[in-house]
Amino acid sequence: MATKLLIVEDEETLRDSLKRMFTREGYNVSTADSVENGLQLMDKYIYDVIISDIILPGKDGIEMLTEVKEELPDQIFIVMTAYASLETAVKALRAGAYDYIMKPIMHEEIKQVVKNALTQKRLKIENILLKREIGKTYDFSSIIGESPLLLSIIDEAKKIADTKSNVLLIGETGTGKELFARVIHNNSARKDMPFIPINCSVIPENLLESELFGHVKGAFTGAIAFKKGLFEEADGGTIFLDEIGDITPYFQIKLLRVLEDQMIRPVGSNKALKIDVRLIVATNKDLESAVRNNTFREDLYYRVNTISLTLPSLRERKTDIAILARHFLKLYAVEFQKKVTDMSDQAMAMMTKSRWPGNVRELQNVIERAILIADTDTIKPDHLPLSMKTGDSFVKNSLDAHLSIEDYTKAFIMEYQTAYNEQQLATMLGITRKSLWEKRKKWGVEKP
């Protein structure tokens, strides 16, 4: 089927010239001499591309662009102008125009702009189809485990996946909160739209508002251009805010307003933008205690806690350890092209007895390391971390020693710093990499 173009231009000579040129290129071309006539044609036909002059009798091209984008947000709209005004061009682009062409019109230039626009549209459609294929890996079967506790949480997640409600995921570090968030998103009506994960603890406080809501040029030092925020990027889809318990009281107010109004205001702008996002948040902190201690707003807590799911720790579902271990064994054996096919009973017993403070993520890292260093087809105790081979676990020793939180953190870092990288250590401790660096500096502990 031929690509359909609509050209809105009041100058008859140019309008006819463009129609002849695009018709020769194989396009199906309609023309109109005003916005009103153009909109009437759009009531009858669907156009792949609309090309419109800005200065027109009655309504202008910007007004038409605005009306069209309200009804068809993905419509490709190209504007033409005889006025070499940056302000006019920026106004058109901000209203949603794909591009603008300066008069006098050069045929080769406008043909190339249309071809580029259609290519981008095709790639976007292909990307949506690809996301559907990728999304299949995030169905509920991708959550590995058979323990009754886990299965009951999966059943709850299935019931609420295809709703508009905000979701609060509660659980220790490494329990799979982001995986649950992705599965919920990919089993909802929003699955073809963006899923954007954001770790609130790793974005500096002074940049968080700009990252999430965007900013206009000149909003602050270094803001040299307009920047679209992640909430706007996720429009129609899902935002996953990890470590929401770490956001400051100031930003809590900002986030609450967004959830109440479904509007965002870029930093430095006096205009608000309407958005449609579903919010899934996660924390390893006790938000109820934070509310009682006035470190987390009660009204925000109830906004994000429309539905809450508490994910079990790995030690609460020990029967899943062997299932997960064998799953990761197959995964990494293929990835690293290693002929490791089994795990000895002694190695499995050691893993089953471990307390796994880092939960599933820690187990995954242990299996990955074991696959890499294994020199046989079977993972044996020698392939596991030293801390797992000692008779008493690190956690048990720490409890017996009655360590303070500060001393426990220091001991944890010293114990596991050779087995995990800085980000993994920080995540397992529930702190930021900056906090980890500050603690090392304070204690005089160097990175290995």
C-alpha cells in the first residue's frame, strides 16, 4: 500500500509542485489550502505524514499540529516556514513536529526529511515488536522457585498485574524486586510502552528532579539544552523507582504532587506536562517506621502503597536454593561455554546451609564465579567462596560477637570485598557507593 501524505499549503503553485513531486516518488498525496480543510480530510483518511505551512489563513500550522498531536500523539508532522526564526522552529518542535523545512523548498531536502521520518516510524514499530518478543522472557515463569511462600506472592502479582494501581515491593536487597516489577509491567496493558527503572539512591540529590522531570535550557548552570525527563520518556508505560526510602523530604513533596495530578513540571519551566505512567516502587527499608519517625511522608506512603507485595528472602524459601542454583548453572555454563553440568552433593549442602545475606543476587554471583573457576564438569566445595567453606557462617560469627551496626558493616566489607565489586557490596548493605567510599576512607580500609 502506498504511503499517504497530506500537504497543507495555501500557495497553490507550491502545493501543486509538491504534490507532483511526491506522486512521482510513489506516494499517495492529498492536499488542502487551510487547516480546516486539512482536518476534514483527516476525519476521512489516515495519513503517514502531514506536511504543513505555518502561516495559513485562519488557524496556523502550529495550531493544527497541536490539535493533531492531542488526538494522534505518534503522527509524523513536518512544518514549512518562510521565516528563518529559531523561535518559530523551536515552538514547532516542542509542539511535537518531527522536523521543519525552510522556504524556498528544496525538493531533495524535503524528500529526504520525509524518508527519514518514515524510517524512524518503521524502526519504532519494529522496536515495539521486538519488545513484545523480549517481553516473553519476563512472564511469570521467569520467576524461579517452587516454595509455597513464593508461589503465593506470584499469585498475588498475577491478580494485580493488569491494573492501573501503584505497587510497593518490599524485600531485602537481592530478592528480585526489579524482576517482579518487569514481570508485572510485561503482563499489563502497558507492555508495549517503556519500562524505565531508576535507582533513587545512586542519582545525586541535586540531579534527581532534573533526571526524572527534565529541564529547560538555562534552568541551571550546565543546562545548555532542553532535556526530556524519565517520567516523560515513560509516558504510557511504567516507572520503577528502586530504593524509594532514600529520597529526601523535599523530593517526596515533588513526587506526591506528580502522583496526585499526573503532571510534571520540568526544572525551570512554568508549564506542566500531562503524563500517564504507572508507578512501581521498591524498598528494603521499613517505610512504616520511617513514617512514624517523620522521615517519610505519610500521604506519599499511602499513595505508593495502593498494593504491596512482600518478597521473601532466600533463607525463607530454602527449598528454592537448589532450583535456583541449577538454573544459574545452566545459564552461565552456556554463556561462558563451560562444560559444567552438575553440582556435588557437598557443594549443594553448603549452599543450602548458607544464610545468603545478599539473597538470590548473591547466589547468582556465587554460581557465576564457580562456573568461571571450575576445572571439572561438576561444581565442588573448592569452587565456592571461602566464607561458605568455613564451619561457622559470617552472619553467625557476627551475631555471636554482638557487633554494632557500624562494626558489622566494616566486618561485612572486609569479609566479602574480594568476592564482590563495589556496587554489589553497596547494594547488599543497602547503602550507596558514595557511602561505601566514605566508610572506607573513615576506617582507612583500601579497596583490594
